[in-house]
Amino acid sequence: MITFIPRDKVSKNWIIIAPILSIVFTIFFGLLIFAFLGYNPLETLYQIFVSPFSRIDRIGDILVKACPLIIIGTGLMLCFKSNVWNIGAEGQFIMGALLAGFIALSFPNIETKFFLLITILAGFVGGALWAFIPAILKTKLNVNEILVSLMLVYVAMLFIDFIVRGPLRDPMSFGFPLSKPYPEGALINKIPFPGIGFLGQLHFGILFVFLLVPISWIYVNKTLGGFKINVLGSAPLAAKFAGFKQNSITITVLLLSGGLAGVAGVIEVSANIGQLQPEVSFGYGFTAIIVAFLGRLNPVGILFAGIIIATVKLGADNAQMTMGIPKVVTGLFEGILLFFLLTGETLQKYKIKWSEGKK
């Protein structure tokens, strides 16, 4: 019989070592899988982890890929720290992009970049409102937020598909489910570098990440709001005795998490797509869960975790093109990594005791 016994003290060294070991074990088992399927393990390792850095423009592409993962992961960090399990960031991403797109398409001739602030605010509101549904159901009716937020993802997917194929469909799209292109004022431009030109697809939206990371770190570690989140997550009874209102904290973290996911949706569409389409997200909301845990629910850690996962995703695309490895196989890396991360999280908090069952 296996029994999990809570540890009296969590090792600070293990907090750092656990994600590193998770990555090492993920690489090891991933290579075993590729070898079993008949692919060259070393070539696969090169394509996934080294080739994304082989050209300077690809480094820009890594940052672009990491941008939504870091933004969403930072929002999820607030939820997970307070033991609120928002699994629906994908839907909040979509609804934020949709509301911002509706605002952008309502002013087709606007050119001022100040309009971007309005669309970003609209994206925050769209994502926050979508997260408010599980928040209010949890606090008022004690409905499990995991199920509600997850089911709302599929509602959001179907809703944007309906909107893009119907009310917002461009008559000149030749039958394709696309909205009209965004006006100039709603687009995020690429960053020019003197003497280099453009560094891949690197855009000004990445600046939001470098503002968000320090601000979120200060909020979590240096403010009363962040202190309440930490106490609620680590010691719920202590939070109750201290008079912290659990329902208020739950609603706050879900609104912030959903809002940030919505902002990520705005940046992704405005910088890389330029118009609404049925698929504006490519699993960012789900992948960001891995990013949050790989970053140990720390804003700085999430920054580096987002870059690591983005590297793996771009490397997987390279492996698919150069070696013919199916996309679904390279996607195993994310699943294996999440497994080892959760295993490390469990071993960090619990000791395993083996004992014989009753005869």
C-alpha cells in the first residue's frame, strides 16, 4: 500500500531542482520514444532544441511564440497560487481576441496607434468577463471551477466560429471564414533594428511581457493583495482566521487571469494575424498551464519557462519539416513534461511510505 505523508518542511533546493529534473527526464524519455519509432535521437534533439537558435531571426520568432505563453502563464500563476484552478484560459484568450476584434472592425478607418490601447483594454474585459462565469458560480453556488472553465473553452471556440462565418465575415473573403482586415490603428507593428532590419516576426507586443513580469512579481511579493493570495494558497485556515475573504480573492484572481489571457489574444491577433478567423489560438491557453508550473509559479521563472516551451514548439516544427516527424509525436514532449512537473510537485510536498496491506 502506498501512503502520501505531508512533509513538515519543503526543501528550497528541491523547488529549483525539480523543474530541471523534469526537463532532463522529459528529454530522456522523449528520445527513447523517437528511437523506438525509428528516428535518429541525436538529430531529433538537435532539431528540437538547437535549430531554433541557428539563425538570429529565429530568436525573434521564439520570443513571439513565447509572448502569449508568458502573459497567460502569469495570469494562471495568480489562480494556482491561491488554489483556484482556472483551466479555461484558452477560452478567455479567444473571447478577449473576439471582443477586441469587434471593436477594431467597428472603426475601419482609424489609423492612430492610441487605438491599440482601447483594443487591449477590450481584450482584457472580454477575457475577464468569460472568467467571471466560473468565478461567480464557484463563489455563489460552489460549482467546480475546473469543469466550468474547461467547458467554456469549447463554447468560446464554437462562438468565434459562428461569428467569423456569420456577422463578421468579410464579403470579399472568397468563401473563407475570415473577418475584414484590421485597420492600421489596431495592428501591432514589427520591431525594426538598425543595420539588421526585422528580427524575424518580433513585434512591439513583446514589450508588454517585459512590463508584466516585474509588475506581477512586485504584486505577488510586495503587496497586501499578493500576500493574501499566497496565504490562501498555502494555509487556507490561516487566511480564514486572518479575516481574508476567500470569495473576493477567488473572483479577483480569476478576473485578472482571464483578463491577461484576453490581452494575450489581442496581441497575438493584432501582431501576427491581422484579422479574426475561427482559430486564433493554437493551444496557448492549455500550454500556458505547463509554463506556469515549469516556472514554479514565479513571474521570472515563467518568463524563462515560456521561452523554453516556445523553443520546443518551434523545434518540433523544424523536426516535422526536416525529418517528417508527425506533429502529434512531437507534442508528446509537453505531456511528458507536465507529468514529471506534477510528479515533482507531489514529491516536494509529500513523502511516500510503502507498507503492506491488510492480509
